[in-house]
Amino acid sequence: MRDRPSAATAKFEQLARELEQQISSGVLRAGDRLPSVRQTCASRGLSPSTVFQAYYLLESRGLVRAAPRSGYFVSARADGV
């Protein structure tokens, strides 16, 4: 058993943490669209799998919601985070 998470785990958790901070500080507000997975991959040098993991984590926490064929949006519930 390892003490430290794998590099991939650290990357998706770091991305999720950064987006969560942007939501809580009001940079991203309820209804705002998150950058697309493709844009995030290009701008941060991450794989699509890593970006999806971060977005899924935020979705499981109720901070974002997925809209089919539209992307990910900040949830109304996240407005008061």
C-alpha cells in the first residue's frame, strides 16, 4: 500500500480543487459553463480521462452538472459554497 496517491490521481484532484476554489470564490458562478474537456486538456496538458475524472468528482459533490451535448455547468446549489 502506497502512502502517496498516483500522479494521475493527484492531477485530477488538483484540477477539481482548483475549480472548486473558483466556484467558492465566485469566479465561476451558478449557471456558468466550465471549459470544455478538450479546452482543459489543451490548456493544462492533461488527458481527457484526467479531466473527466475531475469533472465527475465535482459532479458527485453537487458542484457541477452535466448537460448532454452542452458541457458541464456550475450547479445552482454550488452558489453558496
